[in-house]
Amino acid sequence: MELELFIPAFVTLFVVMDPIGISPLFMALTRGRTKRERRAIALRACATAAVILILFAFLGENVLGFLGISMAAFRISGGILLLLLALDMLFERRTQRRKDQSEEGHDAHDDPSVFPLAIPIMAGPGSIATVILLSGQGDGLSGLALALTVMVLVLLIAFILFNAASLLEHVLRETGIKVVTRLLGMLLSALAVQFILDGLRDFGLMG
């Protein structure tokens, strides 16, 4: 696997899924749970998100072909979606929306691992679109391997951060999390534009 493909792929999915930004929400959703219960919830959330993203990594392009949608068109639309996510991050709309989702899905006796953690916070439209885009890069097997490797690493980081959510919140605090989120949003916007340019190039609209 080429490093020049792996690094931007990893950064893209990491920024879209945003494990750092999710961690404080995980802590809020699991407030009052024991350490063992939190670890179990974190494991179920990551496993559920992994299953969903793996399905789209394997079947996403076939589904697009069945619907008559080219990969170039999906690259452009996916890039636009990622750009909108980046703007949400820069202007903090994404954080507020996630808080609203977490509040709606939270109950003291509910398990938040599937909803809202796995869906739609971790395996949301942005993550799904990113996995499909990454699996379509290069030839079939290399693109799929790239998407799966990046997905596993990002989910592993998310699992680690979930288990260290209390420490992370104490170190970064609300202001630190806002700064990191905006920096990641700027980076995501540049990567999103690159996806759009790649799609236009595939259409032959650019040299």
C-alpha cells in the first residue's frame, strides 16, 4: 500500500468520523455507567459502525452501478458532501447537531451503542461516502484494502479515545475541542475539493 495514498485516505476518514469530537459525546451518553459498561458500549458502537462501513466498502460501488451512477459522479457528490461537513465543523453547526442527536437518543436505560453512536454519529453519510470513495481508488483490490485498513485504524483510535474520554475532556476542555474541530474542518475542506477535482478529471472536464 503506497504511503502517498494511505495518508490522505486516513486523514479524510479520521476527519469525517472525528473521534476526538465524538469522545465528549460518548462520555455524555454513558454518564453514570461503570467503567466496564462504558468499555462494552464503546466496543459495540465501533463493531456496529465497522459492519456498516464494510458492507458499503464491498457493495457500495456495485449498488452505484446498478443505479447507473458513475464513480466519477459519486466522487463529485461525495466531495460536495464532505465540503458541507467541513463548513459545519468550521462554524460549529456539526457539533450542535450531534449534541441534539445525542440528547434525543439518550435514556438512562437505553444502550446508546447502536443509536446514536454507531448510527448516525460514526457511520453517518459522510463516513459511508468516504469509504465508498476510498474503495473506488486504484484497482479493485487495492482500493478495497485501503478503505478497510483506514477504517480499522480510525475505529481503533475511536475505541481508545472512548475509553479515555474522561481524560481527554479534562485535558482539552470545551475550548480545546472547538479549536481542534475547526482545524480538522479546514483540512477536510481541502480534501473535499480534491475529491471534486478528481471527479471532474475522470469526466474529462479537466486536463
